[in-house]
Amino acid sequence: MSKGEKQNIKSEYERLKSEVKKHDLLYHQKDKPEISDYEYDKLFQKLLKYEEDNLNLNTSDSPTRRVGGDAIAQFQKIAHRKPMLSLSNSYDANDILEFDLRVKKFLRSENTVEYFAELKLDGLSMELVYENGKLVRALTRGDGVVGEDVTHNVKTIKSIPLSIPHKELLEVRGEVLINKKDFAEMNHQNAENNLVEFANPRNAAAGTIRQLDPKIAASRPLKFFAYALGEYSGIEFKSQEDIENKLSDFGFPVVDRKLICKTDSIEKIVEYYNSIDEKRSKLPFDIDGIVVKVNLFKLQDDLGLVARSPRWATAAKFKPEQAETVVENIIVQVGRTGALTPVAIMKPVKVGGVVITNATLHNQDEIDRKDVRIGDTVVIQRAGDVIPEIVRVIESARPKNSKMYLISENCPTCDTKAVKDIEDVVSRCPNPFCQSVVIESIKHFVSRRALNVEKVGDKLIESLVEKQIIEKFSDLYKLNTEKLSQLERQGEKSIENTLSSIEKSKKTTTAKFIYGLGIRFIGEQTAKLLADHFLTVENFMQAQAPELETIPEIGPKVSASILKWTGDERLQKEISNLLKCGFIFEAASRNLNGKFSGLSFLVTGTLPVKRDEAHEFIEKNGGKLLSSVSSKLSYLVVGDDPGSKAEKAQSLDVKMISWDELLKLNS
Ligand code: IVH
């Protein structure tokens, strides 16, 4: 390759990288994406492919490095150049005034002091070390002196810059956290896939950072906000405000400037404390107080430390958001998988600005453990700011002759006897045609990630099922104006919208359809695997145990759950009726009967045709494309100038063929 060609490759690579970085910034920091997720994915894939095709490029600061490399064996302990201190704290606004007095006394100053107050983020603190303009290390706080190296996970956080314009040492400190909304979504997905559910966003963030395999972190919505520094050189900072401005200019996320308070009036800080407490529940992430810092570095230096805390800062925490109320009733809800969940219905009470009436009691064990009874006065709180829960019962206020609560043995909706598997904590209604199960199943079927029937909401489904207009998925596709007009408040326009969104949902994918069926343990990812394997819903419905067991990610529990579902004759009949409604399955690009079916391929080097065309050809004939060479690969298709893939294939004894041989294989 000539020098000029090399230069061209390099500049094209830099251009691609900076384009991806630009869209990362627009999406993650500015919240103003300019291209769709789909376009972004395409761009990202293009960059990945460019790196695969040109192995000599320096990818150390490439956005592709965030996707997560290899798992590490264990965490390395590394000392912080400068200890990570803790803050003195209190739960009382009055202590803010005392802090001000302490500061002024120490400085022997009658004058006012400028304060910079900001949110106390409730995540986990992190130190990012930049050397020569590159992120080289990320350390947890640890004991403040020695932290753990979690670089592999932190590199997956898209809002953290991998490179910065400052070439000397810079250690940036801040908080890793997960937004409340993302947390709820993530836990929902985890529940569906029968994975651990975290108690709150903080635990979820900490649990993610403590994983050895960075792919887990890459798949979770971690965020970072900068608020402090460790060691640095070649740059000056005058104040806390200056830190955050400069860091923001370098591309680090900082909390919205509307949520900070810079003032020399300590009364204003107390007002700020109260106003943030009010706003707390509406913020996108959890906070547990405010941090008040003396703004100017010069004064911070004069103030110094006491023990392990700076004298120039303090945390004023918020009281946990708790309240007392009375349990008026305990009802049992029936979920999509038949799970019977007891829910306490309480006298409405405000907790942290939100009126709470319900709290889940999870299951009988939980009720027994807390001994919650109807009529009890209880302390409730919003765990991790999101889900309300009963903390404890105030036993002294318990009414006489109250009885321990026992979940009834029958389903409250259809009266079928509930069953409880040995390893299960909840009991379930086993009747798939139970009205509650049907309502919840249809809600899931139409949900965004499943069939995405936009105009069919929860209330509509409830009325339609209760009025017995629909009782199964296929009935949705038999709805018409006449049937919908039987419901109240259904104008011509809204009926038209409902019907057209149902019609639109027929264009879907096998994966979404399988996910929509709501089979226990089949979350979105598993549904995708199943769709990849079976290609059509018909094939999936006929799956037998031996075939399911050949899919590596499908274990015995999941397989049993699928077979139980697909083995139910009534459900089989329903699916065959449903499939007659005219679904169009997109991207059924792989042809099960194709010559390549059951074989896997990977392409490397320059072929006589474009890479996309080669991929399309393979998929059209039923072949599966893999992303890396492993012993599972059936064929490596090798063109001119193959790279390391060919070497790896050779060492693993994977068959290698040319493009012409591939064409022959198909004839
Ligand atoms: S400044 C010398 N600012 O609070 C103190 N800390 O006790 C340097 N925290 O675990 C920290 N939000 O993770 C600072 N805006 C903020 C913060 C914050 C949360 C946490 C931090 C640390 C603890 C300090």
C-alpha cells in the first residue's frame, strides 16, 4: 500500500470516528439527536467494519471500544494519587447555617463567603484518569485511599469522553448512576428474563460496575456526572464553578446548570435545599441531598481538612421520604403469567410530593415477614425514589382482633385453584383463559416492544375484555366499527385510529411476535434468539425439546416453559387462527430451505462483490452470519488480503473457501 493510500484510510477513519462521536454527544449529553437510532446503528456498524477491514488503525479512542472487550479475571486494587474524601453530613437545614458559621470562624472572616451548592447524586463515585488526552483508568472510591480498577466497564459509558483536548494529567471525579426511568425499564426487562431485579437505581449501578464482563455494563444505561477533581497538571482551576465549566467544555456531562446555586447568602442556600427537596421526585435520577462547597479554591486551601473530610464542604441530606398511613385493604392482582401479587390499598398519603395509595407486598413470605394486616398503621417509603413500599407496621396502633393476612388459595378472578412451584416464591393462577390473565396478556401483546399497537391502550383492552368483545389475541384483528361503537366514548375518528393502528401492527417481525405471546421467561432477547433459530412462528410452535436444547442460550427451564405453552391445544388453535389474520413478517431474510441453512459464515478480505452483497447472498440462502471466528463457524469466506481472521480460522481448523467456491456450494 502506498503512503498516500495509507493516509487516505487514516483520514477516512478519523472522519468516521468523529462523526460517531458527534452523534454520541448529541444523544447522550445534549439530548438532541439528529439522526434516528437506526441510522446511528448503521453508522456505528460502518465504523466497526472499517476497523475490521483495516487492522492497523489505532482504535484506542474509538467509540467502538465502548462495546466491551474481554472479561477481566479480577479487580485490581490501585491507589488514588489523591485520596477520595468523604463529606461531613447532616439531615437538617439548620446545619447549613452552622456550616457557614464554622467556615467564617475558621477564616476569621466577617465578610461573606461565596458558596456553590449542587445536587448530592445518589450513585457511586468514580475517578477517571486521563493521561496524554486519553482515558487510561477508572477507579472506584474503594476505601478512599485505594480503589478498584473498573476501566473495562466505565469505558462502555457513552457519555464519558475517551479522549479530551487536555494532554497532561487530569483526574476527573464524579458519580455513575442510572436514571429512574431507565432503571424501571431495565428491571422490567430483567424480570421478564428471570434475571436479578435490583432494589433501586444505585444498587443497579453499583452491581453493574462490579461485573467482570464489560458486555453487561455495555448493555445497561449507565450515566456519569462530573463534580470534582483528583490530581492534575498543566491547567489551572479557580473555583468549583470553574471546574465544572471547564469539564463541561472538555465534554464531560455535568448536572443541568439550572439545578445549581451560587450565592454568598447562606439563607439562599437553605432556600435552595428546600426547593430541591420539593423537586426531588421530579428529577430524572435519585439524589439524597445537596452538597454545599466554598466556591473559591483559595479559600478551600485555607480551610483544609478535618480527619477525612474537607472543612470547605458539607452535605445536607434529605430525610428519607417516609410517611404513615393506614392499610384499608389487601387485594390480590393477577399478572400476565398468572402470578398472584398481594397489594396493600392504603389511605392516600403524600410521600416526597407524590400521592401514594398502593404498595406491593410481593408475596406471602413478604406479608408474613412484615406481618402486614388490614387495618394496620404502617410506615411507607419510596424505595430508591420510585417504587412505594411498606417499611414496617406500627404494632402499637394495631386494631384489636385483627387477623394475619393469608392470600386465598384460589384465583380472585376465575376462582381456579392457584399453584405454587417448589422453587417459585409466588403462587399462580394456572388458567390461561382467566380474564385477568387475558387482559394482562393482551396488554403485553400490544405493547411497544411487541406488536406495538399504538392506539390500543390498557383501558380499551379492559373494557373490550370485560364486555366480552374480545377474549384472545386474534379477536383484536376481528374488531370493526360496529364492535368498537358498543363502547362508550368511541367517536368515529378514534375508532378509525384504533383500527388503522391494529392494521399497521400486522407488519412485524417473528421476534416481536414471539415476544408478544408473553411466554414466561421469554423476554425480548430470548425471543430474538428463537426467531433467529426458527425463522417462522409456525416452526417455533412445532419446536420439540431436542431442537430447543441445541440453542446454546436456552436452558431447561426456558425450554420447559416454551413447551408447556406451545403444547397447550387451545393456544395452538389460537396461534393458527391468529396467523390467518394477515401478518407480514419483515426481514425474513434467511431462507430455512436454502442451501446454506444450518451453516454459519463469516467474510474476510476483499471479494469480487461488495461486502453487503455477499452478506445478503448468504442470508438469502439461509446461511447465518457470525461476527467472529470460532470453532462453531462453518465457513470463513476468504477474499484478497485476508487479515488475522484467516490465521485464526486456520488454527481452529475452520474451513476456508473462496467466493467462487461459495457460489458453487449453492449451485
Ligand atoms: S464532592 C471532598 N459533589 O458524596 C468531597 N460529592 O461524601 C468531594 N457525592 O461518595 C466530593 N454528589 O460520591 C461531591 N455533587 C457532589 C456529589 C458528591 C454525590 C457523593 C460522592 C461521595 C460522597 C461524599
